[in-house]
Amino acid sequence: MAYREVSVIEIREVLRLWLRGEGLRSIATLTPQDRKTVRRYVEAAQAAGLTRESGEDQLTDELLAAVVEEVRPARPRGHGPGWERCEAERDRIKGWVEQGLTVVKIHDLLSRRGVEVAYRTLHRFCVQRCDYGRARSTVRVADGEPGGEVQIDFGRMGLLADPDTGRRRVVKALIFTAVFSRHMFVWLTHCETTQAVIDGCEAAWAFFGGVFRVVIPDNLSAVVTDADGVSPRFTDAFIEYAQSRGFVIDPARVGTPTDKPRVERAVTYVRGNFFAGEEFRDLADAQRRAERWCVEVAGRRVHGTTQARPGQVFALEEAPLLGPAPTEPYDLPVYRRAKVHRDHHIEVARALYSVPGGLIGCHVDVRADSALVRISHRGQVVKVHPRMPAGRRSTDADDLPSERTAYAMRDLDQLRAKAAREGEAVGRFAAALLDSPLPWTRMRAVYRLLGLCRKWGADRVDDACRRALDAEAVDVGLVGRMLERATERAPDAQPPAGTVLPGRFARDPDEFAVARQHRQVAQ
């Protein structure tokens, strides 16, 4: 309880009741003083000569002055000696308060220094002289110009049944409050994603009929990636959205609700006046009723601060000054930072996109909207692809190594041309191999044929392929065995009997000659 000084009139009343025969407990009931205070004043009056037999004429100014002097000795500065001892330690006590120490701890530290003071006196001193436990003063910020600012904030409303899952889910409200008129809009959602925030903004611009010049959001993760009081960093998606709609982002500081006071109080108002006690079929039904409530209830009430109806003030003074409302839905892009894998592709939204060679292992920035996927590296756009659904891929053959393009792209024409460059018969043999309802399943056979060209030489493989085609035996394994047995030529072209064909890795006989050294024996 705070200290309260008893006036002279109250002292006179205490003593008058005592002279009439009232007891201490009865006097404490009939006056604002407690029994201990009554006892002190009565005992001081008795010491000054007051008796019950002499009547009320004894209550003179001199007697009352003596009683006051006895109970409340003179204080030159308005405080007692305990307060004066605190004043002597003021700098030290203020330092302890700034460090966050409690009054109990400060009282203990003063006792260790030999400074004895009552706890209540020390507490009053800390509150009045050192700002202990006292909230900082604040000022009312001007509303600004009409159509200038709108403050937005998320607030938890409660639980709502989800017909898709059959479970009750948390419903959150994204509340928009026009700073000048206090007109508000409520957007209900189950999540706080960037998509939900932008959907809420789009619905708000349609509700207000235009776009405000400045948007003051809370530090939502969907809007702010790095909160800072001076230079916050925003998400790329919300920056691009602000650019497309023509407003400026001015987020509130972390833990500073006074930066958006107009919408802070609206959260409890929306929860208590609109959502609480209502029954909704689903989220869509709740949203329809929320918009009607914003117009018919919140917009028509007399605001406690402005003493005007927010809907009327908005229609007369703010609506004509808003920016044009969007006419087309916003295409929210997806922003990713992806790594280029060894297959020259990146993954975005579960789809694959090729990237030019030389960037394997590097990280690229990706912007993907509903139509295009733009891939940038160090600020330069290196590739643009059409947007593909999940599970599909977009591959440009020019992005792959030339020697692997045909394999990766299953380019049969390029594979036939490559085989034809090895020889006319090789080309026809490869075309015969690929003459199938599922030609890409025969590509490995063509690659093996090209491998035989590298191993045995294109001329011998061409002869073997010509002989195999003449026999209508389109089999790569047969061509390989013909080359190993050197039977790739036709019978009329075989060498005479007894001719030994040199092997591919045959060595000159002189390489096997061993030089013998004869030892000379001494005679």
C-alpha cells in the first residue's frame, strides 16, 4: 500500500470519536485509518493531556499540533531519515536498478554497506527516483494523410472444422487497418505463408477499392527475412509484389507493437466481436461473413478515438486518394537457390531444367512463375525454360556436352549420322539396328558398333558390316566375332592357303633376338 498522510481534520475526527467512547477497532471501522494508526494518534493525544472526562473542548489547534509533531516529526525536505540515507546512495542504487537488480537484492546490498533503511522506503525511492518498474512514457503518433498508410498484422482467432480432413484447425486472421479512418478488412487463413499474405493483400485491395501508398506489416517471415530497426531485408517474392502493386514496405520493429498501434488493438476486437461464439460451416463461409462484418459492424460503429464511423470517413476522405486497384490476379513466382548437378540439371519444384556447361557444382538463382523459369548466375540470366509440371523436365541439347548429347537426348538421327561417318556399310548396319518399334532400346547396340570401330579400325568394321548385311544377319555380336577371327572379308577376298595374317598386336621377330656375349678365356 502506498504511503498516505493523514490530514488534521481526519486526526480531529479520530480523537472526537475516542472522546465519545468508541474503541480503537470501532474508530478504524468508521474512519479510513487502520487500527494501528488510530492507536498512535490516540496515544500521542493522551500524552499531550487529552482525557475522556474533559470533553471535546480539549481538541484545540495547539493540542492537534502537538499530536502531529509527535506522530509525524518535522521533515525539512518532506521525507524522513531513511529517505535521506537513500539519497546519499542514489547513484549506487540507480546503477543497481539499471543492472536489473530487484529491490530485495538492493536492500540486502545496502545492509552489507551498513545503510539501514526500511524496505518500503527503499521501494518508494527506487520507483520515484530511479524509475524502477515504471513503464516508459509514450506519445500519440499522428495518423498521417488520408490513403497514406495501412497497418497489417496476424492474429489467432480460434479453431474451425476443416471439411477436407474432418479435423479442427487453427484459424488466423490477417487484419488490415487504415491508419487515418480506422476502416478494417479481415482475411482468414490457416497459415502464414507468402502465398497467404499476398492472397490477403489482393483481397484487401479489392475490398478497399485501391492500394495504399505505404504498408506497415509485422515482422512476418513471409515478408521479412532479416529484421532490423533501420535496414530490414525483405523476401524477394514480397519485394516484387510491392513493386507490381506500387506500394512501399515499412515494417514494424521486432518487439515494438507501438509501431503499428492501430492494428494491434484491432486483433482483440476482431476476435471478440466477430469470431468468438460464432459457428461457421467452413473457411469460405467464415470469410464471407467476415467481409460483411467489416462493412456492417466494424465500419459503422463509432470509433472510440476518432468519434466517427470508419466506413464513412474512409469513403469520403481516403477512397478517392488510393492507388488503382489491380485488375488481374498476381502470378506469384517461386524463388530458389539451386545447385547444378553433374547431369547439367537443377531441380525446381520437383521438375528438372538443364543449365549450360561449366556451371556444374555452382549455385544459381531461380525465378519460376507459371509460364517461365529464369536461371541466373551472378546476376546474369544464363537460361530460360518453359515451366514444367512436377516430375517432368526441360532439357536443351546445347546445354549438354557434344559427345553425350545423342545419348542423353536419345537423338537417333545424330546417332545414325555418327555411324555413317565411320563407313557406308557401318551406317546402313546402324540404321538396320535402329529399325525397331522401340528404337531407343537398340541404341546400346549402335554404341557397341562404334566401339568396334575404335578397336579394330573403321575399314575392317565396314567390311564386316557389309558381309553381315549381305547375309541379313543384323547382329553386333556376330560382327565382333568376325573381327576377332579375321573373317570379315568375303571368301573370294580371302588370302591364299598357307598365308599367315599378321595379328593386330604382332611384334617384329627381331624384338625377340637376344645378343649373346662370349667370354674370352685367358690363355
